[in-house]
Amino acid sequence: MTETATSDALALVLKVNGADRELQIDPRVTLLDALRDHLGLTGAKKGCDRGQCGACTVLVNGRRVYSCLTLAAAHDGDRIATIESLSAQELRSVQAAFVEHDAFQCGYCTSGQIMSTVALLDEMSAGAASAVTPRLTGPIELTDDEIRERMSGNVCRCGAYPNIVAAVRAVAGES
């Protein structure tokens, strides 16, 4: 749904989940609010609204972004992927691992955790190092420390971290 234009409205196009979405929004609207309030995509959650919890994690041009911390206007023309964009197979695989390993309790952080897991798998396949990667050349071993470092931007208030690590390890083993 496109908002009606106001005198201060900014026209932009967000490429969300493979579709161009035209918006007329206030320049101060965050990407999270544009997704949730203007496009009806409620998978990304507003947890802290300060970039501290990761519940709002989406992928912008293939990289993780806290959508509560960035303005929608900064992403005019960018490719944005939300939890709603995951293919049935990709989502099913990550969800199955999270269910099998009891990697969530209340579920509020789950969409952000899943989007970070997808990004982690892409980073690993691309050979991108993290702060704890011991060797910068050759294949990267997916250790528990590596998983914890790469998932550290996502907070689980229920404390399911050991189970999240196990789920990420399991889904990475399938990839």
C-alpha cells in the first residue's frame, strides 16, 4: 500500500523480497517502520528500537542490517530481504533445525535469528572471516565460537543460546 503524498514526503523505491515497492514517506521513517507500517511486512520485529537486540534484522544487498537503525530513504533502490522472502526450502531447513534443537521459546527474536543464520551461512560459503576466525586463508571451520561471534548481534531474552548454536551448527551441516 502506498501512502498519499504530503508536502514533505519522499518518493522512493525499495526492492523488497524481489518486488519494487514505491513509497511516499516522511524522510525520517526507519526501514523497519517502512516495512511494517507501510508495506505490511511484520516479520521483522521492533524489539528495542535501538539496534541492541537484532529482532529487526533484515538483509540489505545480502548483508545483515538492523532495520530500526537505518532510514528507509538510505535504501532507495537497494535489495531488501525479510523473513517473508525466504524460499520454502531455505526457511523450512532453518526452522526445522530451530525446532529440533529447541532454539526458541517465546519466539520474538526468531525472525531476526533466522535472518542472521541465513547471512551466516552465506558469509561462510563466501569465506568471509569473523573477529574470531583463526586463519584468514583457506576454509573457515564453523566452531561454536565462530557461530556465537557471528550471531552475537541477536539477543534471545529467553536465553536459548546453546540451542541456537546447536541449530545453526545443524543447518550448516546440511548446506
